Amino acid sequence: MAGPNCPKKKILILTNLDVWVFDLNSRIAGAGHQVVLNTLLGFANAGYEVHMITTSRLHSELPPIHDNVHIHRLPLPWFDLCQKLISIPKYALRKLRSFIKSTGTPKRPRSFVDFSPPALWYYTYYFFRPTVARYAVKLARRIGGVDVVYGHEVVGAIAAETVSKQLRVPLVTRFQGTELSQFLDQPERLMRCKTHVVALRADADLIIMANDGTLGDQVLDFLGVPKKKYRFYIDGVVKDDVHRPDVDVQAVRKRFLVPDDCLFLLYAGRMFYWKRIDRLLEVAARVKQDFDDFRLVVVGDGPEMAAVQTLARNLEVTDHVRFVGAMPHGDLMDLMNACDVYVSFHDLTNLCNPALEACVCGKCIATTAIGGIQDLLTDNVNAVVCEPHDDVDGIAKRLLRLLRNPEERKRLRDAAFQQGKTKVKTWVERMEMEVAEIEKTIASSGASRT
């Protein structure tokens, strides 16, 4: 950390994400997960002068978040033009398919995304990387040099590797987890995901991999990344903001149309393929057959929203499930503190930030044994953790028993609260760990600002 008579250290962060990350259609400041925001604040509060270059314009009207944080938004006009031109035939083709498709076939959200198409690699390596790198090098020289380059997520890491070599300063890459873990038992398929593999194997001095349950440490090991080069951290939580014991529960229930005589279930997350909202809705449909007194509020937006809403109608659960879209994190925390049960039945992992926040709030949690969730929660000790994770009937039976047993909900709620107090770190604590490692990296490199 810089002393009173020392110049601030400067960190240059490259990413295609925004301060709040959610979905291309979600331009609500504060909506989505808080990783980028708390990373920026962590460096700023440690005395760094933070410069973030992003190609995102979702929050281009964002007011300053800290005196030490400077957001540089790099427009990509040629990319935008290509996207518009491509969208015209895509739109016509989609309309044609819709016309000829049988109307009796129900729409369902996707449960798989292909990360191996060459287009992703060509865009990242031959367009994003050189375009951002040129801008980053000019910016670094204009501000008097930087001490470290920080590549955030896949495309940011690939661009940052080029910039760090040109500026001759240390490179840190940061990942919020990895979707490659689903292919650990299919090595050839994993290696075909070239963009992700190259990013994880970037010539970084330090790699920060989030322990979000997606087994990022195992993926790095598989790719031959030395253990000494990476750190594996669980994200933090702003506990003073998340835990709100004085929230007006009745007002929240009224706002989201949850009757007083119904149990209030909550889910929060992006409408994305591995979040498996279809599984959540199928569980709700089965529970509804035997237990009518519940309402499920689903917070979030994303590419699968239309298909998810169609599925809800087909399953006839629209009277029990309310989709409220994206919302600022503060409003979500009111919901979290007011709900009776937090539910999450993902693929890949359930150790996502809302699960950490549910623990800190002392919520009864119903989830499934996938990814690293069992690093935080233990079945029948501080949560209901169903196994196997994709058995809809089994999940519904466990959830039904939980909803019918108020004493069990209280026992699990109290145990989850204790787990949140002892196991979950604050974002300040979490970022102190990362800053300390970056300080060591800068010191050991011996590089000077360029």
C-alpha cells in the first residue's frame, strides 16, 4: 500500500464486462453480481489508482464509484456495425423457423452452450486483443505508466497478456470460475474450447481463480498450470449491507404479491443455460401438486428468459411463480432477508454469491450437491443439499418435507447463519488477500513503470 509520501501504485484492468455484470438488456445500476464492483473498490481502498478499460457500455452513464477508480470505455464501432448487419439475416431466419416450427412443441431453455466455435477465438484473439491492447498501451503511457496489468475473465486475460509484455510489467489474470469443469472427464472436448484454454494458460505471474464451485483449481491442474502460480479464493460478502434484520418483511411480501399465509421462496441468478431454471420450475410444479401454500419469486434476466416464462406457462405454475427481472442488489437483499427459503438447483455449481449471501442472512437453504457447494453447506446440518443434483422428483420430495416442517426450517436457518458468520469472508477481507499477493508479485518482478 502506498505511503503518504509515495506515489500510488497503478493497476490497469482489461475486461469486456461492466461494473455490474448481468445481461445485455439489463442496464440497471447495481443489478447483477458484485464481483467487478468489489474488486475495483478493493484496489481503490488499498490506495491503488485503478484504471479499467472495458468495451461494455451498459452503464456508460454510471456516476463515479470512487475517487481512485477511472473507467475507460472503448467503443468498437466496426464490431457494432458487423453485429447489426449479422442480425438482419439472423432475424429473418429466426422468423422463418418460427413460422415452420410446430406450435405444439413447448419452448425450453437451453441446458448447454458450445464454447468451441472458431468465431469466439477469432473475435477474441484477432479483434478484441489487438484493439484493446493498442488503446491500453497508449493509456498507460499517457498516465505515466502502470505497475501491473490485470486481465479480468477470458477475453480480458488474453488481451492483458499482450499488454503486459509490451509494457514489461507483471500480469495478473482473474477468473470468476470456469465452465470448462463440465468437460474434465472429456479432455478432447475441453481442449477444443481454445479461447478459454488459452486464457487460463496465459503467461501470468499470478492467477486469481474464484472458488465458486466450478472446480477451477482442478481445471488449472489439468492444463498444467503450476499450483504456485494460482490462488483459489471464495468470493466475499458485504455483510453489513447483506444482513438486514430490520427489513420490513410484510412490505416486501406485499410488493411482490406473496400472501401472508404462503411460504416465500426466492431464487436469484442469471437466466443462463447452466442455472437450470427449467429444473427449478419442474420442482415447483411437483411441489404444487401436494402443497399449494407457497410463492416463488425469481430475480434475474438473461438470454433464456422468454423460454423460461413459456415453460412456466406450460407447467401451469404461473400462479405460484413470479418473474421480477433484474433489480439493484440492495432491493434483492431486501427480498433475501424477507424470504423463508432460498432455492438453487443449478448444474456446474450452487456455490454462487447468492448462496453465500443467504448464509449471511441466516436463510433456510434448499439446494443440490453439485460443484463445491459442500465446501459451504452440509445436508441436514445447515441446509437441505439434495443428491443427485438432477433428480427432479427427489428434489421435490425433500423440498416438500422442508416446507411442511417449520421446526426444521428454523433449525437449518440458525445453523446457516452461524456458518455465514464463521465461513464467509467480507469483501474487505477477501480483497486484502488478493492485494497482498499482487503486492508480492510487483515486488518480486523488479519491473518499473512503463
